[in-house]
Amino acid sequence: MKQVIHYLSRLVLVAMLAGLLLSGCAQPVPTPTPVPPAPTQPAPPTAAPTKPPAAPPTAPPTAVPTKPPAPPPTAPPAQVQPKRGGTLIISLGTDIPIFDSAKATGIPNLGIILLVSETLTRISPEGGAVLPNLAESWKMSDDGSYWTLNLRKGVKFHDGTPFNAEAVKFNVERLFDPATKAAAASAFNMIKKVEAVDEYTVKMTTGDPFAPLMATLAYAPMGINSPTQVKKLVHWELP
């Protein structure tokens, strides 16, 4: 046993010596020279992403008003020429008791009177101004005691009797005659006297100034009737 150990020890010793001899005879391996790294260029700075500027707020578009299409042109209506004659039918709530303007009373009756007879003046339905009618013009005296009326010429009553200053005088005096029993006579009691100056001029005396006389003469009971018919029929009451 000791011999074996002794033998192995020698083998180990021989192996170590052989290794030393081999390492001494081997050429040294040159150490590679380290190559310096190639210079690197710095990477360009990365641009930070920029946010596009916000667009300015815009107002909503204003709606343009549209004009409706114009209607097609229409021809003006043909003017109807007045036609004389014919029959006019009017419905009223009451009968017409009389056609004598001096004796007529009540709105329905007086309204009909103005359709069949004329007054010296008339009232405008627009504004109430006094307008000429059977009297074309008039003038108050400087002291206000009388009025001078100039009458229309060429006017005739329905029966052909000419209208003139004598016809006016006749109707006014009849209105004040107690025998006539005119219900509206008191509406004209400011008239003291009526004169026919000439064929177409009438003078009405009031004594005291009375400015609204011309408006009063437009009242229906002052409707001027044909003296010929009044004298013939005495009154115009319906049968």
C-alpha cells in the first residue's frame, strides 16, 4: 500500500514539472491593443411635438332672410260704370211712415228722407266737415247776424220743377208754419227770417251770431221738397 501511494506521488510530481517546462517554452501571445470606440455624434435633439394653435372661435353663420317670391302681377279690376235706373230694395226694421221731410221723425225715417231729397249742406262721413250740397258756398256777415248762401244752378226736382231761392224760402217758412206741425221745427228756431235775394241767392237772418248754422242745415228735416208737389198733395203721408 505504501508503495502505491509513493508511486502516485511521483506521477503527480512529474506532471507538474512537465507543465512548468511547457509553459516556459511557449511563445507569449500578444495582448490585443484595445481599439478606441469610434466617436459617436450626438443624436439630434428630438423636437417636442408642438400642438397646433387653436382656431379662433367663429360665430355661427347668420341666416340670410329670404324674401318670399312676389305674387304674379294681377290685372286691375275693371271699373264698373254706374248704370242709371233699376230698383233698389232696402230692408229696415220699421215701415216708413211718411216721405215729407218737414214731418219725418226717427232715424229710419230720416235716413230714407236723405235718399229722396237734398239738404242745403251735408256732413262729411270722414271727419264731420260741413260740405256743399244744394248750397255751393256761404258766408256769414261781419256782425254774425245773417248768412248769405249761393245755390247750385241747373238743379230740378223729380217732377221737373226748377230748384231756386224761392223753393228754399218756401220750404223753410213751411217748416215754421204751425199748420205743418213739424216735429223738428225747434231745431231751426235760430232762423228768424228767410229772403230770396235773387234766383240763386238766399239770405238767412239769425239775429244773434250762430256759427253752426251750416251744419244744422244738413239735418234731414231741412230737406228741400218741390213746392209744386207740396201744394198739390198738402202732405205726403202714406195711405
